[in-house]
Amino acid sequence: MTKGGWSGGLVEWTEGDTAFISAIFSWNAQKAYSLCVYYRELGFNVRCGGQAIYQNPKMFAEFDTNGTIDALSHHNPMAVFTSRGCIRKCSFCLVPKLEGDLVELDDWLVKPIVCDNNLLATSTSHFDKVIDRLLESRIRGIDFNQGLDARILTDYHAKRLAELPKGTIVRLALDNVATEKLYLSAFKRLRDAGIRSKQIRTYVLIGYKDTPEDARYRLEKVRGLSVLPNPMRYQPLDALRRNSHVGENWSNDLLIKYMRYWSNLNKVGGLTFDEWIRFERTQ
């Protein structure tokens, strides 16, 4: 894994006579199980954890899954949590089930990639502590990787975020049309505070209880703000194969096309989606 890069959702390491396996995504469960068996046969005590393991308790019943494994630094050495849990109960997200209610951590190592599930739902004192410690560290490449909740982003949040270095990446989400006004309000607050459009990214969930037209509307809305949309194809929480789910209003081919086009806007030469589709057919 390169410095600051993500592992792909599955990591392994040893400490003394113990082997640790951490798997985030459910489609990594089978490979994680194979690694557990491999290390056991080598004579290691095996401990495993992560969402994929906790989603498949029967598969990992013969291994130690008790307690918690501090695996984030192995998935990405530049990433950190300052809080765990979330106030939301989104049906497409495992966080409420695995981590429960929001809990602020007393201390953490200052790192640029902040992975809190809902930092803006923490107390003002905690939020200020996070921003102040980032400023004091003079760290660069700050990225609020898991997104900031547009529904509760205030002028104060925006003002404090704007104090961070100019390269800081602020991520929002537009997962359904119902939250469009709140998203646009949060975007305006960030811009009014001095945060540039190119610093803002937006996750856009597609293939989950929507239609291609709905998804395209949201993606185009984000692009119209000079913001790069980051399409996120819906993955069922228990999927054993990535990208295996196809929503009832979609085809797998169309989902693939949406992901290819909207994930590569910097490379499509200004072509609209329809123009790009026609171009692809000629290749």
C-alpha cells in the first residue's frame, strides 16, 4: 500500500504470535476467511474484525472476533477517527448497526484524512477541537473522507472549515432528490465562507430506490455547480460479490456506463453523457 493510499478493504498483519485480519466490504468475506485459515495453519493465533466479518458471524465462528481491532491505520496510515457512530439510520449504511450512537473520542492522532461518519453531529466543542488540532499541526492534504452531513451544516461549520488550508477537500452527499434544497444550502454556505468549488466533492448514490433519470438529475445538478460528483453504486450490505446488485429500474450495463462516465468527467473532453455514449458505440 502506498503512503496515504487505501488498502482496498482487506488488510492482514502480525504482531508477535497473533495474526490480524480486517475486512470492510462484505465481498471480501470469503478471502478474509481463507486468510484466517492460512494464518491458523502457520501456528498463529487469529483475530479478525471489520464489517465483513461481523456481517458473517457463522463463517467466522471458529475464530476470535471478540473486542475491537484498531485496523484503520493498516487500511490507510493517513486516516483517523475522532468520533464513532452516527445519529442517522440510513437503510443503506451499516454504521448504526455496527457502531451504534454517536460517541466522541477523547483523543486521536492528528492525520489528514478524517473518517468520522458524522463529524458535524458532534458537539461544537469537539468539532472545534478537531479543526484547531488540524490547524496547529500545519498538516496538508486534509480530506473529510466520509462526507459532512449537509442537513446540519451551519454557517459556523463553514466558517471554521474555511480556516483550513486551501487544498482541504470537503465532501457532501446528494443521495436523493428530497435532500436537494438542504444540499444546495450547505453548498452555498461553504462557498460564502470562501471554500472554492474545486475543494468540494459530492457523493451521489445511484441504483438504490431511484431511476436513471433521477440519478442523472442529481449528477447534473452537482456538475452544474462546478463540483465533481462522485457516483457511488449501491451495494447491498450483505453482498458477497461487488456490483452484483442491479436495481429494478436499472440494467447492469447502464449502471456501468453511469459509473464510467461520471467518475471520469476530467477525461471525457467536455462530452455530455449522451455524446459520450454515442462516441463509445463507435469504438
